[in-house]
Amino acid sequence: QVHLVESGGGLVQPGGSLRLSCAASGIIFSISTMAWYRQTPGKQRRLVATITSGGSTDYADSVKGRFTISRDNAKNTVYLQMNNLNPEDTAVYYCKYGVNYWGQGTQVTVSS
């Protein structure tokens, strides 16, 4: 059974940083492409970043240069380092595996 658990969200001031984690189980993590999405109320979930099994990464234009996705295959965990946060980054952040496996989400709020 696939299980994804996000953590690391919270309240941060503009310009601050957070690191999100997503611990995966029930999958062969080392060969899996993983992704982070985010969603604000009334909007669709939007792709933030992806990382392949080989470590190739891709980012939404809105976060390029500020966010970094990484993975630790020994811990079955994918990370999202978020720097220079601004209020527009406020959202629930979700980890995704495969076609339709999602974590429960973690709230990130950027506010002074």
C-alpha cells in the first residue's frame, strides 16, 4: 500500500525559508519519479517541482531559483527546500507519486 507523509510546513515571514519532507512507503522509491504540487483554495493543484530516479529536476517558473527538490533514497524521502518565500507561495503542499498517489498535504503560510 502506497503511503506518503508530508511534514515541515508552517508559518514563515516573507523572505524566510522552509524545508518540506515527504516520506514514502509501499513503493520502490529509488526508481520512482516524485513530485511536489501546491494548491490554494478554489484553485487546481499546480506542479511545483519534479525529480526523477536519476536526480533530474524540473521546476515551475514561479519557483525557479528559489526552490530545490532533492531526494534521499536511503530514507525513502523527497525534500523541497524553499527559500526567499513570498505570500504567493502560501498553499497546501502535496507530495505525489505515480498517476494518482498523494500525501495528506502540509500547509505553508507566508505572512508578516
